[in-house]
Amino acid sequence: MSEAVTPTTTTPTVFDPTAEAAEKALCFRGIWAWLVLILLIGLAVFAVMWLLRKFIQGPVYRKKNRIDGKVVIVTGCNTGIGKETVLELARRGAKIYMACRDPARCEAARIEIIDRTQNQQLFNRSLDLGSLESVRNFVARFKAEETRLDLLVNNAGIMACPRSLTADGYEQQFGVNHLGHFLLTNLLLDRLKQASPSRIVVVSSAAHLFGRINREDLMSERKYGKFFGAYSQSKLANILFTLKLSKLLQGSGVTVNCCHPGVVRTELNRHFVAPGWVKSCIQTLALYFMKSPQAGAQTSLRLALDPSLEGSSGDYYSDSMRFPLVPWARNMETADWLWRESEKLVGLPPIEPQNGGVQQNGNVTGNGTRPVAGGAGGGGGGESIETVVVDRTSS
């Protein structure tokens, strides 16, 4: 007999949303849930801050080329960007003249850099860019010691200080940031030409975007703005000086470029006025949202060292990349006017007389120009600049 098959009945599963929610909550509930959430948020913030800081610090010059025995002058280098520039150049074997206003602080920086690099060829020299006499004295001493100059880094500067005058009676920011370097560079051109190919690096600022050359009030006597006025004008003057000088030096083997180092944590903002708590907050934020001095020096270092920039001149760089200039920063008519005015203010004879070919100061060639700082050879072709400097002490 066949056995009867009893059919199996399946009880349908009843969906219970309360039970499912309770099961999920067992995996992510209570204090552990909050700790995991806080940890994830913290990691996300840390990752964003790390990437932001990397972006702000900018690229690093990583080529290993050395400059053993090259003669270098760096202005304003006892601290900040200038000090970091000297440190890296010393590591690469350069012979460096540290041109600073404060000899004591310069000596402290010099000893520290020698200790870190074991490069003994670092020299402490006094240079006050707010005094044209100090500039001339510095150049005279340098020329007595060296017959060549391979690299000049015009790094020194002041920013947003209360209105004051230089030793020669000029507005302080325009006098130090532009006129002092203008005279220094012109007086050293013969040594730069003798070392060609050689380079000039001018440290400017993105603040030039706010600047205009005020022909009617160049010394800000009628109206003085610490940052958007005088400082921005002086940084624009740096760029116009670079453009004009690059034209004058074409074919000489000497190149000149300028750069914006970035927003850097340096002593340049020491004249910033604010309550103590505001300054403390800014200093804290600066750790994350401003470049370190080492990072700020990277663009200057690329302009000074990079073999691929050999022959490149008259350009503006930021974050080690070449950037186009706004119209008022590449206006050659303004650059020509500023050059002529600067020659008068520092007491140099004109390189390009406006009457074209008429001899002035006995040092103008037949095509209406005088040799820049002693001609292409650096020694012949007319008097040297320092022998025809106008004496302004009686004016």
C-alpha cells in the first residue's frame, strides 16, 4: 500500500518594520555611533586642510643643479624669504653677500646658515636701502672685493608702514622698495655683465594689482594710503622697472624677472595695527592659510637657479609659474616715465635722453643712448656710472 503524502504548509513571513529598525540600530547606536561619526568628520576635515595647505604652500624647486663659486647678492636676508633664499643658495655652493640694514641680525643669520650648510663663503654687509649714500657705499665696497656678480636678488622690502621719509627725503615705501633697488641694480650692472649669463630677481607682490603710478603725487604727500596707496605703488614700480630693464639689457646676457612670493608669514606685516586678540587669531590662521618663508622663497629660487629659464627675461612669476600682467603693469610709456623720474631722484645720468642723440654728462652714444653701467664689457665705452653720479647733498 502506498503511503499518503501529507502536504507541507509554509507559514508566510510577516514583515515587521519595527524589528528591522531595531536590528539595524544594533550596529550603529549609542555613544559608539557618535564617536565613529566624529572620527569620520575629523578625518574629512584633516584631509581637506592638508590638501588646502599643500595648495597654499605651492610648488617646490626640486632640481639639484649647483652654483659652486657663483657670486650672489641678496638684500634683506636676515629673516623671512630672504634668509630662506640664502640658505638654499648656500647649500648649492654659492658665494653670498648678505646685504642687510641691521648688521647684528644679519650676523646671527649668517652664522646659523653657515652652521646648517657648512658653506663658509657667506659675508655680512651693511646696506640701508633708505639711504642712497649707503647704497653707493655698499657698491663701492663690493666692487673693491669682486670683479663679477652672477646673481642679484632684490628681496628687501617694507610694507604698510606709517608715512615717513628716507634719509634723502623720499616716501619710505617708494624709497626702499623701488628707488634703493633701482640705484643698487644700476650701479652693479657692469659686474653683472662681466659675469654673463647672469640674473636679476626682483621680488614684487600681487599688491601691484591695486597700485597706480601717481605722477602728480609720487611721494604720497597729498594723500597717503599705507597698503592700497604707497605699498601697492612701490610694488607696481618693481614690475615696471623689471620690464624697462629687460628691454635695456637685451643682448647683454643679463636677464631680469620679477615675482610674487605669495602671502607669507614674515615680519613684513609688523606694522599691522589691530587689537591683540585679532592679531592672535590672524597668527593662528596664518599657520594654515599663509605660506611659510621657505615656501615663499621657492619662486625666487626658480628664477635664480632654473637652467630652463636661461635667456628668459622681463616676465612675472607666481608659484613658480609665469603669469600675464594687467595692462597698467605692462604699460611701457609709464615704465619709461618712471625710469626717467627714478634716474633724477637717485642722481643717475639718463640712459635714454628724450632729445635723442644729444650728449648729456659726456656719456651718450651716437644713437641717443649711453652704455648701461659701463657698456657691454663692463669697463670701457665711457665713464662708469659711479663717476658721474649727481651730488644731491646740496639740493
